[in-house]
Amino acid sequence: MTHHSVCLTFDFDGVSSWIHSFESPDSPTKLSRGLFGVDVGAPRVLDLLDEFGVETTWFTPGHTIDSFPEAAEEVWSRGHDVQHHGWSHTRPRQYESRAAEYDDVKRGVESIVDLTGRRPTGYRSPSWDFSTHTLGILDELGFEWDSSQMATDFEPYRIREGWAAPADAPFERGTETDIVEVPVSWQRDDFPAFAFNRERGYANEKAVFRQWREQFDWMVDNVDGGVFVLTMHPQVIGQSHRLARLESFVEHVADAPGVAFETVDEVADRFGSA
């Protein structure tokens, strides 16, 4: 029987995304949305995951770990994997220099080591973008995989370096590196659909959850050994009415034959060893 993987992933941004990725970093209302994720959303999500015995991946900025150590420890102690999501949740292209980006990524590594006792193997870029320096920094710091890019939808691949995208010449793919990509999709992310800000509004929630289910079903029917990565944020998915919809989706996946819930690290390790 074909083995399919579902990776439930959570970007545990806390207040870091509102401070470092959006305007008005001192807005108490915006910060309160992050606090909801820490104090209300995360506990609700963890309780739901306990009911199913599902191990998931929490991409956690060092800022969240250092600001809310008890909440971060709760995630780790309840059996979930903690991986890298920057220290400050700064978008890579916003750093003033390679050194500034390197220092932030390294600081995030140190926060995770302090929490878990081991170095993170995987990285998810804040806002899912790389600078021209990001890949080299990940390689230098010993990362084995990333989950920020979208060159496939349900199949891991290796990130390429040395590519070129000139405006007046053909695109050059570059060469494969050792770093594995476990791809994401904006279509399988709760934030664009549900998190209101000046750039986004509310989507039809029933339609979004139905879309997630339909994409999962298509993968099972059409992709050998497919990997379905769902990205969620405790401050978004942890709203009361959405938890029931998430529970229904998890039940649907659990009932599918030949499908297993896995961490992104497990998927990347298996692909990298193949």
C-alpha cells in the first residue's frame, strides 16, 4: 500500500510577527492577537492534538521561546517537534546585510537549543521568502531541510543554488544542493484566508476547509507517496469555531488508508536518505 504523509505544522509566531513583519509594531490590538495565540489558541490546539495522538511540527521564532518560555516548553513536553522560524520573524529580504541575517538565524538556533537540548534540523522562513544569502546561511549553520518554497505541491525535492532569473535572458535552474525542500502552499495556510489585516480579508471558511480536504483526496488518488503540508497559526486556527473544522479534517485524514501523520523532519530525513 502506498504510504502518504500529512504534516500538520504550526507557525507559533506569538507577537513576533506583529512586531517584526507588519506596520505599527506597538499596536496593542495587534499584539493582543499574538497573545491570544500564546494563551488561548496554542493550549486549545495542543489539547486537540492530544485527542488524536498526533505528533506535529511547530516552527517557533526564538522571540516566542524567549518571551513565553512556559508556552514553548508545553509544546515540546507534549511531544511535538520544534523547528526554526527565525529569531525575530524578520523577512529575509529585510535584513540590512548578510551578517544581520546570519546573526538572527543563529540566535534562533540558540533559543531552540536552550529549549530542547538539540539543534534544529529544519527551517521555515518568516513570510516564506529567501534573501540571496539565506541558502548559504542555512548550509553554514548545518540545516538539513527547509519548508518555505513551492516548486512542487506534494513531493519533496532538493533546493537549487546558482540559479539565475535575468529579465532579458532565459531562466537558469542552477544545481541541486543537499538541503531538502518539503514544499508549502498559500492554498494550505490558514493565515491568508482567515487573518484579517489591511492586505487580506475573510474567506468562506467552509470552502477553505473543503478545499483542504479536496486537495488531500486528490493527492492520495494521484501522487505516489505524496506529502501534504498544512500550515496553521495558533492565533488563527485556535479560534473556537475553527477547531471543530480542524478536528473534522484530522478525522478525515486519519480514516484514509495508507496515510500517516508525520513531522516534517521525518519526511525530509526519509527523502534525504533515499
